[in-house]
Amino acid sequence: MEKRFMSIWFRYLLADWQMLRRAELKAIPFVFSAPDCGRLVVVATSQLAEAQGIVPGTAVADAKAVTPGLEVIESQPGRNERLLKLIGEWLIRYTPFVVLDPPDGLILDITGCTHLWGGERGYYKEVVNRLKDKGYEVRAAIADTAACAWAVARFAAAKPITEPGRQAQAVFPLPPAALRLEAEQLETLHQLGMYTIGSFAGLPRQALRRRFGDSLSVKLGQALGTEKEVIKPLRPVITYQERLPCMEPIRTRVAIQIAIQKLLEMLCPRLHQDGKGLRTAILKCYRIDGAMVQVTIGTNRPSESAIHLFKLFELKIGDIRPEMGIELFVLEAPKVEAMQPGQEVLWSGKAGLENVAIAELLDRVANKVGITAIQRFLPAEHYWPERSVKKAAAITDKPNTCWYEDKPRPFRLLADPQKITALAAIPDYPPKVFIYQNERHELVKTDGPERIEQEWWLAEGEHRDYYIVEDKQGRRYWVFRSGHYTGDQTEEWFLHGFFA
């Protein structure tokens, strides 16, 4: 697909922005000023000031002499770039590839976007009219190259859309300044009587290079499409992205659901074809009031299932506030991973965490109550029970060791052992009675001891002698005594778990 670019020129960017804030300025001429070599000079003008002959670079004193009622506003550094960035972010609804062109322009890569508005002419009218409705005086042009579109937007009198492959016919009648040349080069060309680009475009490249250096040939080649121009987008372009413009503003839940389904039906086949699965997806909804709302979903494992992903987005639709209506939906997949195709089997076995249905169920629960509400544990290579488990970072994490099942373990293990008061008939024997949370437990059965020590290379401390005990009510507990019985100090007993 051949590249197509649109250049937008804000003729009075600062002035239009100021008039949106102060409506009374529409009736009076005003300029923006900045210090330059010890004097104030004009850096931007309003349309009324320009009509009276005031242009950027004019001394403020001279401008006031020409126009006594002129209002002078101090310019703030970097305001042009900030305004262009804000407008550029708003224009992302028309193309994902927006480039800042300071001090007063934007470049849009519109390749593959115009058909959504009925072609380039409809696209051009939509963008220009929307910007004018917001209060900005703009000129724009569309061409095969960004440089050609830039030149036509600023210097051509008519025909803003250049047909594919017709860059030469569009730029040759324009003045050399349309190539964004340096002032010295422009002055030299005028002295040589070359007042249009066509007057020197046919000269040998070597002759132009000897007289003007490489820059003139490069700029000419960029306009004609023979030289590549590197431009950096306002935001990185996401590989997996789908856009859905709306003919009428969307305000209902059902319409939002239909939009999400259509976007997923476009995105998921691309993921399947590339062998990718979605891990994170962002739905951006651009409203007609200029605001943008978005919702995000995540998956435990790569997914290309449109049905499953729609169920996750369905949980988030309540967070979307359409207000006056949504005019554009953009679905982005900033995080994808390679998918391993599942092995077909002739019989069903123990699927476990490899079961896609389980992963999809966890996704629905996580997107409804939060990912932190779901935890999975793996065995850790430690002796003490509270250290022998660790949290898994993902559902696909594999254990480094196996679970030890040769000894009985409680159904519920306390994170930290709770100190209890215990009485034993004979020292080094299991307890007969213990008190936990002011409740007395008389024991009728005991099993043990099982001695567990901590790793000597981690810390020094007493060993533990664990017992499984059962009280008169049939409740079973896991208790332990810390260290040996010495006779000269009180024994310390702890409760560490509950059996079912």
C-alpha cells in the first residue's frame, strides 16, 4: 500500500488559542512578543494584526507605531509545542500516526485510514471542519510524501489533495521556500532568478550539490519521494490495534457491546495468524466532547478467543461513560505473547492448569474482583512449614521441587505460629491440655513427635517437635514445642495449623 500523508498548518495557532480563552480579542489586533537581543519582537500575530502588515520578526515598538491600539501579550516558551501535542493527541482518533511539526503544524500518516470516512476527500473535510469548529484557522493538504503535503498546505492556492504520483506537478510551480530551505539558500536562488522549484528541479544533482550542498537535493528528493524522510510519531504505534469509527454517536450499552465484538472479530484473526495471544488489551473510547475514556483487561495466559475476551470486556462496560456519545473505538493489544498450539488427544486426562477453561475462568474472576484476590502457591525448598511455600508469579510457573506428601499436614496452616499455654504429664511428652484464645482444649489423642529443624546456613535457633493432637470435641490441631526440655526454663508451645 502506497503511503499517504496529511499536513495541517495552524496559521494562527497561538492567536486562535488565546481567542478561545478571551472572546473580546476577536475584535482587536494583538500579537505575541518575546525578547531578542535586548529588544522585544513579534513571534506570532492574530489575523487582524497580520492584515495591518505586522509579521513575526517585527519589533514591537514598530508594530505599535503602525497600529496604536495593538495589544501585546508575552509569549511563554514551549507553548506552541504543548498546544500541538494536545491537538495531536486529539487527532489520534483519525490515525494512530501523528507527528509534531513545530512551530505550527502537524503531519498525519493517513495510510489505510481514509476509507473509514468515504475516501480522502471525506477524510480531509472531516478533519479540517472539526478543527475549524473548535476555533482554529487551518489549512491542510494530502500527498504521497510529508514534504509535498507540507508545501501544498502552505503555498498552493488550490487543490489541497495531490493525486498519487503527482508530487512533481504539485510542487514545481511553488516558490523555493516550500522546500523548507535555509535563508541563505533562498537568497542565493532568488539572486540566480530561480523563483519556482521547477526552475532548478531539472538541473543535475551534482551541480546543485556543488552550489548549495546536500540539503537542497535532499529536501527536493523528500518532496518528490526519491529521498526517505524519517519522522517520529507522537506516540509509538502499537502493532496490534483496531479502530472502529461510528457514523452516529454511541450512547447505549448494547451499542458498546456490538462495537467491542466487531473489534475483537478484527483483532483475534490477526493474532491467530501470527501465532500470538493477547495478555493485555486496552479499549479507548473517544467521545464527541473531546474526552477519552478507557478500560483495560488482562489474561493469565495468551488468548486469541474473541468469546472469552468479550466476556472480560463485558465486566468493564459499566465503567464506560459515553456522556454525549462515542465517535471512535480503538482496541489496542500492547502486550502479546507467542501461543503454543495445544496437543490434540484421543482421551481426556488430568488437565490441571493446562486446561484453557480454567485459565479463562480465572481471567473472569480476576477482572471482576481483582487479580490480587487470586493466589497460587508452589513448594519452596525450606524445612520450616511457613517457609516451605511461595507465591507463584503466573499460572504457568513451574515448581522447582515437588510437594512432600509422606507426612500429614494440616488443612489450614497459620502464617505465623501462635503461642499457646500447654501442660504435659511428663517432660518431653506431648501435652494433655492447651489453652488457645482463652479456650481450654483437653486432648484425648496425640501422634508424634516429628522433629523439624531450620537450615543452619540461614539462621540459628531451636528445633521444633510437632504433634498432631485431638481434643474431646474431635477437633485436630498441629502443635509443637520449641527446643529441648531443660528443666530450668518454661517450655514454649505453639499452635501452627488446623486439620479438617
